[in-house]
Amino acid sequence: MATKASDLFIQCLEEEGCEYIFGVPGEENLDMLDSLSRSTKIKLILTRHEQGAGFMAATYGRHTGKTGVCMATLGPGATNFVTAAAYAQLGGMPILMVTGQKPIKKSKQGRFQILEVVEMMKPITKFTHQLASADNIPSRVREAYRLAEEEKPGATHIEFPEDVADEHTDSKPLKRSLARRPEAEDKAVRAAVKMIEDAKSPILVIGAGGNRKQTGRMLLQFIEKTGIPFVTTQLGKGVIDECHPKFLGCAALSAGDFVHRSIEHADLIINVGHDVIEKPPFFMRNGGTPVIHVSSKTAEVDPVYFPQVEVIGDIANAIWKMQKDIVPSGRWNFDFMLKARKAEVAHTESLEGDMRFPIFPPHLVREIRRAMPADGIICLDNGVYKIWFARNYPARQQNTVLLDNALATMGAGLPSAMASAMVYPDRKVMAICGDGGFMMNSQEMETAVRLGLNITVLILNDSSYGMIRWKQANMGFKDWGLTYGNPDFVKYAESYGAKGHRVESAEHLTKLLKECLDTPGVHLIDCPVDYSENDQILNKDIKTLSKEIS
């Protein structure tokens, strides 16, 4: 018997292993919604805004490596997906967005709500397609999934018109294909290993592309065998336990930090999983430090990045081959790098005991690290606090510090924490948001409560767009145009059925963190924060102290 197109679409998603569809359906999705209501394998997660649905789908993809699926209607529903599409595309998170559309074969409504959604999605996705026939559903869904998950993972989109959804077809779902990434070429591996063996002070830089489970295992084995120290970019945090004695720090600032001094002192940089989406922790120059590029894709050469050796293929396999081949050199010397790291740790420790109120950022980071278990997940929204956490918060495991150093969008922290709690219901999860970022998707508090999630939402309250205000001050401009009022966040949380708390002192912060993390349900903590020394510490003190290392 022929199958209804919308039923076939859901069957194809089931064949791909889809667990959730996040979204806000509209009338153009009703056939698909009806088909979804009969699925025993896929759960609908109804959100309060399409952007939140997209962020949740992307975070699901980030954690699992499997495509997160989200749905919206045409027009404004589809446009609300644009930020989430860019978030996933730039951040390397596999998602499939499904949007509805008016009938395409016989329309009686003129151009009401109709946009060229496929054209709109082209610049920010790996694949976008309008379904014009029910017969093509299996191949288009399979292709969307394949491309979403292929390195570098990213966003895909399918437009599903309502008249096509109501068609019938004899087509059947396609099975998932087995795809193995190509191995790195042996001569390239040998060339890279020889460069490392001949170096005096090599260093590993771990970027976004290295943030894969198997790659982390291979990198740890490489570091344990060679003793070569490592730094990370923001999206490389947690690939290896940052309490490892060879960890030199995270490149949270653009330049002038202790970690940059270590990189500058190296005579060879092994750059693993480099992604141009992140501001690089070093710039190459003619005659400068040579670079080995280890990645699944060849280097994008520009005036400040032109590596001398490229090891291209599956990164985990490439590092494994290099680890097997390399003979540690007795000439390697890492004294300066370890000294720089020791100086950074000492500087951080000198700040984090400050018990002032409103809360001092270094103290906040320390207390959250103490409160969270090794496998606990913090999900950062976007703001100046991201620098403090990237620098000072040691990530113990992969994907336990979710920050966005790609699109760097506000509003993703809460939905990201919600998806994390769904993927890992037995782990502690905390969203850390500025007051500005929180309010951009704060309506998803209702979704979190309705789903019965266990999350803590920490709001850093300075009644302003603090990151931009900080930059405004750095540029010598008048403090203007970036402050606002906030609701009573405790009452706001309670209005959704969550539990609201307000920090009253540094000692109280410690108590509240433990209470909220140990008590089931959705908790919100309103935490006043003191950013007054950001400029002095991050732009002046750190640069001065790091320069003094010799």
C-alpha cells in the first residue's frame, strides 16, 4: 500500500535514529505533526520559540554526534531558525531543520507569509532543499543527515510543503550508510614526526576539530608518551583533562596572556583540529615558528596561516599513527612553558579568594568549579564572563564546558543546558548567563519546567550589556546606551514554576550552588556581579605579568 508522505518522512527520521524533534509547529506542519503523534520512537519537544528549539537541537548534536532535528512553520517560523542555523554551522554541530510551506502545486493564498526560505538558508547551511515530490523524501532525508554529520558537522534544511506532505508514495526509508573517514597518508605522518623529533620546544594546540571522543583518547596517549605540553582554544576545552600537568592554559584572550608566551617560546607548533572560525591563538609570519596542521581538511591558507606540513585524514587515526612512530627526544625542553603556566595559576589563585559582594568573577569561577562534579556540564551564554570561565575553569572532560566561540550568540545558554540535561539526565547541569543573554530566550524556562528537567540557571546580573560596555570603556568612549532594568528574577522564575534564589553574599553563593545542584527541578540564581576590574586585570595586569616571565 502507498504511504502518506508525512508518515514516510517520520519513518525516515526513525530509520536515522532520531529521538527528539524540537520546535514550534504551524498550520503548514500539521500533516507532519499528525504523523509524529503516532511515532513510538520520536518525542516532540514543544518549545516557546524556534530559536530555542534550534539551539537545543544543535546542542543535542554537539553532545551525541548525531543530527539534532527541529521543526518550524514557514515565514516567521523559518526566519527564527536563522540564528540557530548559523550557530550550528559555525560551531560544527549537526542539525536538520524542517520547515513547512504553503502548497507549491496549487496555491490560492497569493504570497501571504511566503519567503524564499531555501535561498535564505543556502549561505548558512551545508544542504538545503525543497521537497517537490513524496518519492524523493528518503534520499533527501538521508542526504541531509549524511552531510550534517560529515566533517565538519553543521546545519542542513528541508522545506516540506503541505501539499507534498499529503501525497502518497511507494517509496521506503533508506538505511544509514557506513562511512569511514580516510586515513592520514603515512609519508605525511613521517614528515610530521621527524619535525617534532628535531624540535627543541614543540607545543600542541588543540582546536575545535579535535573535540571528538576518540581524538581525545589518542591525544592523551600522545602526550603521555612524549611529554609535549598542550594548550587549547575555547572550543578545544576539555578534550584532555585540564588538571593534566602538561596543560598550559586556554587561549581565551586574543593576545598577551601567559598561554601566548608559551606558544611564542615554542619552536614548533602542532596544530590539531584548527578551525578558522575561532580567532587563532597565534599568527604565523615568514621565517617564524613552523606549524604542523593535523586535521580532517586541508588548511585554509591566508596571510597569517600557512602550515609547512599537513597531516590530513581522520584526526584520531593521525595522532595514533604519530604516537606509534615518534621517539621522544632527549633534547626537548619545556621549562619556560611550565614556568609560564605556574605564573598563570599563581595569578589566578591570588584573585579567586576575593569575597567581595557583588561577586568577583574569579571567585565565582572557583566556587562553580568546586560545586560541579568532574562530569558536570556548564553551558555558557555569551558575555564577558566567558573569558573568565575559559581561562580559569579547568574542564575535566570533553563537552563539559559548552561555550560558543564561533557565532558567539546570546540567548543559547539556557536552551543548551536544557538539551544537555536531556542527553545526560544523571549529570549536574548549569546554565551560566548574563542578564542580557538570559532574557533573549528566558521563555524556555516554561519548557524546562514542563519537561521536568534538573538544571540550575545562574544569572550574572549587572543590568547592562557588560561585554560591549567593557569594550566601550576600552575604546575611551562615554559609558552610554548599554544599561537597562531587569525584572525581579526570583519572582520571574517562580512565575514559571521554577525555584528562585538571590545571592546575598560570597558565602551565600557557595551555599546556594550546593543547594540548587543537589535539589531536583529547575532553579534560577540571581547573582549580582562586579565587573569593575575586568579592564585592569584582563587588559593590563595579565599582559604586564606575562611579559615579566623569562
